[in-house]
Amino acid sequence: MIRKASQNDYNQVWEIFQAVIKSEDSYVFRANTPKSDLQKHWFADYMETYVFEEGDKILGTYIIKANQIDLGNHIANASYMVHPEAQGKGVGRKLGEHSLEIAKSTGYLGMQFNIVISTNIAAIKLWETLGFNIIGTSPNAFKHSTMGLVDTHVMFREI
């Protein structure tokens, strides 16, 4: 089940956040990002946070917000994290589909991902199957923990 997150979910979301960023290969956050920063990155007032829950365990989470302020606020932006133990089980796809439904019902006209790491092939394939296209590439824009500097993509789809 996907539902809006509450502050009661903070610790389980932190567990996912910490597990995903520790490899420093798919998000811009450093592995030593403190738990106190989760509030501004995943629970800020200007975003909505959702969780995928199975039983009493949160397996994935996403945030959705306007990509830009004012004259750019008709395009959504979202970020997703799936607990490593739940990866490959369709949780990311369900979160992506849900976020597109939320974006449409909220009145967004498109969704843009500003930084998708080029080496994150699974994510790129997922977003492409959900109708996203790579509309730009930034050379050497990400410091991958094992591969060094790698490209990032901007991905977009209309809603």
C-alpha cells in the first residue's frame, strides 16, 4: 500500500535513506549525511512524502514537489528510494506510477528528474518504460564512489 508519510515513519524512511546513500553511487548525498538532514531532504514543508508499506514495514519512499518556483511550478520533480532488500520486486515501478497519478491529480503538466546517474541503468530503464526520455546530459556531473566522474541525465515526460 502506498500512503502519505507521517513523522511516525521518520525512522523507517531514514533506514531506507541511509541504506541507499551509503554506496554513494546513485544519489548526491554523502554516506555520512546526518539523520537530522532527512527533514530538509525528505520531509520538508514544500514537498509531499509517500511510503510503500507492506505489513508494518516500509519498503520504499518518494517525494514529490514543484521542480521550480513560480513560473516553473507546473512541472513536478520527484525522488525515489527503495530499501535494498526490496529492490527488483516492483516497488520502484509502483512508486513511479503512483507519483505520476499524484502529479496528474495535482495539476502538474510534466515531471522532470534533474539528475539521474548515467550508471544507474535499472533506474533509467524503469523511467523510460514509464514514458520518460533523456532530454539532456551533463558530462562528469557526479562523483561516483567507484567509477569516478560519470555523466548525469535530465529525464522528462509530459503528464
